[in-house]
Amino acid sequence: MPADMTDAPSQGCPPGGGRFSVTPRTVSGVAVLSLTGELDHDTAEPLRAALSQQIEAGRERIVVDCAGLWFCDSTGLNALLRARSAARAAGSGVELAALQPSVARMFEITGAHAVFRIHPDLDAALGDRPPR
């Protein structure tokens, strides 16, 4: 684990349900949002808020770690696409890492895989610098 990793408390666990959470942290200067659970219409707001917070903070790179994300519907995809667009407008970028097969399939079917930098896992994302 890198020495400059800072953890923040998990945000977004719905009371009683616990179907989705977003855990923000910084690793080697890169904003990492780790997703856990099911991202859908009822759970997307914590992700929108976390992404907006990172974009507004001027983070150059935001990596969304999807290793724990087991489901993503069109609302979740829309949240990621909107954040990507907002990040680009702010001179930043949103990248994805460790898509689970069911989530990766949805990205392929919709063509969204073509607009994101997608890494096989978080380590690969952190070791890969974005093109200039």
C-alpha cells in the first residue's frame, strides 16, 4: 500500500439497506472512489456527490474502482457519463478500474466502454499515467 494513501470514511450506505457505498481516498495523488454493491436509481446520489466533490476540488485524475460493484443500471451509467463530461470540461478525467463481468457487459452493450479509459484493476490504473 503506498505511503501517501489517505482514507476517508465511507459515504452513501443507505440506512438499513447497505446496498451501495462509495469510499473516497487518495493514492499517490490520484483520487480513488471505491464502489461497493448495486448502483441504480435508488443508490446513485452518493456517487454523483462524490464525483462532483472530486471534480470541484480540481483533481486531475479520478479513478472509479469498480472491483466491488456487482450491478450498474442506466442511472449509474448516466452518473458516470455526466461526471466524465464535467471532468473533461474542468480539465480532469474519470477512469474506471476492475469492472466486474456483468458491469463490463453493460458498458460494452451501450458503447460506453469506448469513451472511458478502463483498466483491468486499480493497480494498473494507478501505474498508468493519462496521455497528454
